[in-house]
Amino acid sequence: MDTYEPHIYELSAPGKHGANLPRLDVPETPLPAALLRQDDMNDFPSLTEPEVIRHYTRISQRNYAIDTGFYPLGSCTMKYNPKIHEEAARLPGFAAAHPLHDASLAQGALQLMYELQEYLGEISGFDAVSLQPAAGAQGEFAGILTFRAYHLDRNDPQRTEVLVPDAAHGTNPATAAMAGFKVVEVKSDARGNVDLEDLKSKLSPHTVGMMLTNPNTLGLFEEHIVEVARLVHEAGGLLYGDGANFNAILGIARPGELGFDFMHYNLHKTFTTPHGGGGPGSGAVGCTAALAPFLPGPRVRRAENGAYELFTPEKSIGRLKAFHGNFGMLVRAWTYIRSLGAAGLREVSETAVLNANYVRVMLKDLYPQAVDRICMHETVLKGQVPGAQGVRTLDIAKRLIDYGFHPPTVYFPLIVPEALMIEPTETESKRTLDSFIQAMRQIAREAVETPDMLHEAPTKAPVRRLDEVRAARQPVLRYDAEAFARIREEGAR
Amino acid sequence: MSTIPADLRYSKSDEWVRVEGDEVVIGITDYAQEQLGDIVYLELPQVGATFAPGESFGVIESVKASSDLYAPVGGEVTAVNSALEHDQQPINSDPYGAGWLVRMRPSGEEEELMDAAAYAAYLEGRSH
């Protein structure tokens, strides 16, 4: 199984066909010349149907997925996606609904959207929710455009700076820049919190707001959150909550009560809609009553006669997505919330935090913690094994592949050297966690005793260590027979 | 241990500055290139662009991370090292020589810069 699968072009041979068309029994009519391809089609792959099926089936069987193994990718919440969601999303009333159906014919679908808005608002402590955004980054974009619209609506156009902590997800500064704002970085303190003195020095009448993840990307609860919110608000700014790490606080803390004005929910992380290739995502957003008039629309409301209807908020920043967001994901998230209920959601977070701390405590003697604190749903360790010479986090991550595990997130957050960011999630058993811990401890021993085993890893995967530097410097972006042959030849040496 | 030439001055964000006549040459330090690892992409400003001290004048990207480059001194860009556009390797192999990034005509405004001894102590403090 663990062999290289040739590229489909390499499997091609002239004259083979996947389909035979019936004999032509009508007069031939040439296509207009403008529609004909002018390039050489001779090198297009030619294969039989079983060859194509086997090629793609073999590749698909090499996918590493949450359905095949442990996937502790920090900041991504790769939890198990219950299969009941798929049944719900395939109910014909949902799956066959057309987005242009008259509202009177889509009451069930609209009710589901309305209830999901209500549930997400309740869980997060916000007054209004829009299900429009397609994923987290688009939710951020919706948030910062909403902040902009809010300040302009108050005749306060001088606000042009968005504060972002140095530990933030890269999407935060990217979002602020996309919205045309200047990004101002705020430092973290020794306990992994926002440095309050640095924050104070950077707040000004130019502050649009601050983007903050809580728990932050170090997997730590922001201990000064109430003070941070007070300072930002005092400067006239708004506080954006990046919901990437919401899995740690369901039913325990509500961002709206912590002082956030706006947040996005990653339904594809926290609320178990498929994630990572199985998407699409959903980045629903929630906010305070003051910001509700600016939310992207359409949203769903209940008319006086009890019917559900779509409406666009009066000062809406507009649409971010065709129709009603990624509706199939909304069905899955609704199903998840209703399956677990309030007590179940709280237990999700409690177990996620417990699992992360179990891994942290079992590994911290060999992999130093970035900050010596109890963590939330994920833990950030360093690939600096005591006594190991010349071994980096990258080597450890590659070696984990040989042990059959998906590696954790590495080299993020950027403020932690040799970071290993591990998020086990609540859906893993103690048995799975123990086998991961055992592999990590074994790798630490190898790092000291046989470091070359790590430098050469992975040795049991279909391909060996990839040359990331060369891939970045000399990318081959489309099939090129000569480049393939050259790379193959060099690889064989 | 990374190399820290005695005749240069250094910023806290790991850029070096060398005075050449009425211009300065700017690059990243040996320590910075070690931390970044192999550089795979570089975005430099246009000649003629002006920067305040501490302002981002470009982006440097390695297989590990993408980082802003910060101007240690304010001024106008008079030349960029265009040889690096297709091959960034000199930044790793010769950060104080062939790996230089930009030349500037300084405005006189500067970040707080360190001499070689102070920068060595600064790096020492950071490694703990």
C-alpha cells in the first residue's frame, strides 16, 4: 500500500479510452472556430475506465481523515463529525429545497435557520446572528466591515487602525488589511495574555477596534479579558472575537458577556460540520444590538402571523454569499446543538479541556510548555527535547506520521519557537490519547538516541521527506513531463 | 553562535544598518536568517519609496513563517537588491554581504539602534 501512486498522466497510453461514443447517426456540424481549443491536446491523459477508478480510489484510500485516525491539529478542532448530521442534511425537504423557493414553501428550512440564529446567540450571549459568511475568515471580514460601517454611521471616519495581538491567527491582520485598515500589533506578556501596557500605548482615537481570540492561540484563557474590553471601549473601539477556539468555553463563558461586540462561529470546528476538504465551512457571526443593523443579510425573522421570513438589516453591509450561506452546514450544526442540548455542549468543552490538559501533563517533561499554565482546549509545547541535538519540531512532526498519527500544528503561534500545537478535542478516548502520548514519548527518546531516524522521517509513508524549500523556490504548478522525469531521476539518486 | 560584525548597528527586529557615504545599506542579521530558516520569498519596496523608522518596508518568507521587514532608519529607498528576486539563497548564506536588501538615503530619524555588543547581549537575553 505504501508505494508512490503515479500521476494520472504517467499512467496514460495513446489509444486507450474510458468511454466509447455511439456511432454518429446525424450530420456532422463543426463548432464555431472561436470555440475550438488551439493548444495541443495530444498529451491529454488516455486511460480505460477501470484504470481511472483504481487510480482515484487508491489515492482516496491514502487520505488521512478524522474517520481513520487521531487528528490533533491545533487551532482546527478536528473533532469527529457524527453521521446523523449527514442523514439530517440529506432529508429531501432540506437537500432538494431551492434557494429561490417562495418563503411560504420553505418554512421548515427557514425555521431551522431562525432557530440556529437563536441558539448561537444564546450560546454566545449576543443579540443578533447572521448565517451568511462561508467560513471563519469571511466572518472576520463581515465583522470588520461592520465595525467600519458602525463608525462611519456615527460620523467618526478617522478610525483606521485595527489592533491585533502578536499571537493572532494570520487571518486577523489579513482581514484588517482587506478592509483597508492599518494593522497595529499588540504584544503578549509572559503569562501569554495581552500586554496591557502595550495595549494602552496603542489605543487612540484612530482605533477601529481590536481582534482577539479567547482562549488565545497559546490555548490559554485571556486573564485580563474584562480589562481589555474596557480599555478598547474606553478608546471608542470595538472588540472582535475570533471564534476559532470557541470549543473551550461552550456553556461556561459567553463572549457577549465578556465584553466582545462581535464574533464569528466556526460551525465547521465547534459545531462539527465536516472540515478540511470535506467542507464547505460556515462562519456565522453574532453581535450586540448596537451592531445588529449592519449585519450581512438576509437573516431570518418571525412575522407577526408566526411565519418565518427573510429580511435584510436596515444598514446592512450587504451580502457576502449567494443565497443563504452554506445551508447544508446549517442543518448539521442545528442537528449537533439539538442532539447535545445545553448540558451536552458544556460537557463538550469540559472534556476538550480535560483531554488537552491530560496530553499537556503527560508530555511537558519532554516537550517544554510555551507558558507554564493550565491550558484550555489545546496546548502549545516546544519541540525542544532535553538532551536532543539538532532535532527540530519539523522532524518530530514528520516522525509522528510513521507512528500513524496526523501531526499537530507546527511553528504556530509565531511567538513560540519550535511550536507544537496540540488540540485533541473531546471526541477522543483515553486509549487514543495514551497511544499518542506513548508515540510522542518514544519519539523524544529517538531524538536523543537515534536523531537520524527523525531527520529521515517519514520512512513508512508513500513519499519520503519533501523538499519544502525547493517546492517553494521552484514550484511545478502543472503537469510537466520533463520536470517530473527530472525530479524522479534526482530522487532516485 | 551567530555572527555579529562589529562595524554595524542593529535593530530590535533584527535588521542591520551599514553607513556607506551619505547612504545606508540594510539587511537582516545572521541570527534572523537562522531563526527563519531557508528563505523562499522576498517582497522589497520600489526605489523612491519613503519609510518612517519602524515602518514595514517589505516581507520576507521562509518555509516556517512570513515576517515583515522593519526600517531601522527612516529615509528614501535608492536601490534594492534585485538579484534576490529570483534567488534568495544569499540572505541565508551571506546575510551581511550579498544578502543585503535595500539602500536608503537616511532622513535622520532612527529607531533605537544597538552596537554589536549590545545586540549580542540582546540576543543572549532573548534565548532564555
